[in-house]
Amino acid sequence: MAQQAIIAVVFDFDDTLAPDTTTLLLREHGIDTDRFWKEDVRALVNQGYDPAVAWLTLICENARKNGPLVGLTNQTLTEFGRSIDGLLYPGLEEMLDDLQGRASAARDVQVEFYIVSGGLKELLEGSTLVRSRFSGVYASQLGEDPTTGHLTRLKRVVTFTEKTRYLFEINKGIEPLQSIANPYLVNQDVRKDDRRVPFENMVYVGDGLTDIPCFSMLKAAGGTPFGVFHPGEEDSAKRAFLEFLAPDRVVSMHAARYGPSDELGALIRAAVQAKISDAAVRRAQA
């Protein structure tokens, strides 16, 4: 029996599949998000903090005694994450159905979906769609104070290049629980022919500067990276050109709309269909 070909469609989350979930969480607790991101986070970055460490540290500080996030737990993150389903960008669920339908119509081909995000894992997993349709969610996590259960510690920080680590885990077939048990498992040598998801079988969709390492790595390895930008925002369009298109890091840039008649939705479908066809050709030649 021929080995099943796996195609992985990997998404960033915030501003790619939905509005920024951390910003929504902060607003829910009465925090001035403009000040949080533009002043408080920036002040720590200017002191040498990594941007991801900076904002996660500030969340921990706000979750301590008398802070606006006091009492924050993984459970409350998950409960807040239930609101995500109503905020997902248009056409997403339909596209997931369509892509898996295309794979099921082919022989020995499977399409899987993953999230690689700097956002908060438990919050993202509050979404019913995320829990039910995605094979893995790789994102930042906060740790609980052992006496209160409140989230006041850094547990996992997904930074720029840390995102590429999870592409390698998907590539090598390392399950999330295996990675937690042995964080160094990703460094083990695996023959190219034994890797579960070849990089050329990956599609990556992201919107920000934190996605550039994934864009560049996948494009060089034969994968297909698409960039997302928000046409109504001048800074988003400018960044899309200067940081993504001009350096040839992505195939193209599009609004975050995933319906079959939307540019991005149509191109992701075409890219996955091409990979399904390539898998059929390789199988015929084997």
C-alpha cells in the first residue's frame, strides 16, 4: 500500500484568521490597548526585551495582586476564547471543508491544519473551530502560580524564529505532547524520505513580521507562503510591500478572506490542489 501523502496548511492566527485576540482580551478587562502596545511594551523592548517576552511579562504583571487581569487562569482564557468563533474572517470554515474534500477525493492524500502563533494557546483553543479542525496549536503559554492558580509566570514564548521550530516538528511528524515531554526531540536527525510532511507539501499563511522566518524558510524549501494584509490600513499595506513582497518572501499578499471567490481563498485552494496533483504524480512514478 502506498504511503499516504500529508499536506499541511499552517496559519498564524492573530490578524490572519481573526482580529488580534490578545488585544481583545485586554480590552475586555479595561486595559488601554494603545498604551499597552505602543508605550508599555515598547518601553520594555527599548530596554532589550524580546517583543514577545515584553508583552507576556506585562500580562503577568497585570495578573498579579490589584492588577486589571488579577485572577487570570487558563480556564478564563479558554472561556474567553469561545468568542473567537464569531470573529473568524469570512470563508474560513468553508475553505477547511473544501480542502479536506479535495484530499478525500484523491487516493492516499490527507490535508491537515495547524496554527503557529505568538498568541496565547489556551485562549485560541477556546474556539470550537480550532479545537475540532486543527491537528496542532503551537502558541505561547503562561504558567500558574502554585498557590493561587493565577497566571503570573512565563511558560512558553513563541518568538520569530521559534515559529520555524514548529514547522520542523510538523515536518518530522513530532506530536505536540512528544515535544512537551522532550523539547530537544526536534533536533534529532530524520532522513528526508522519512519525514512525515515534506516542506514542499506545506502552505503557510501569516500577516506579520514574526512570520518572516517561516515565509523565507518555506519558500526556499519549496513550500508555498502567502501573506495577509489589511487593505484599509495604510501601515499594513506599506509593510506588505516593503517587508514581504519586495524581498520576495511570499508568493503574494491578500486580504484575509477565505471564500472560493476571494483572492486568498482561491489561491490557497489552488496551491493545495497542485500539491495533491503532485503527490499523485510522484505516486505514479514510484
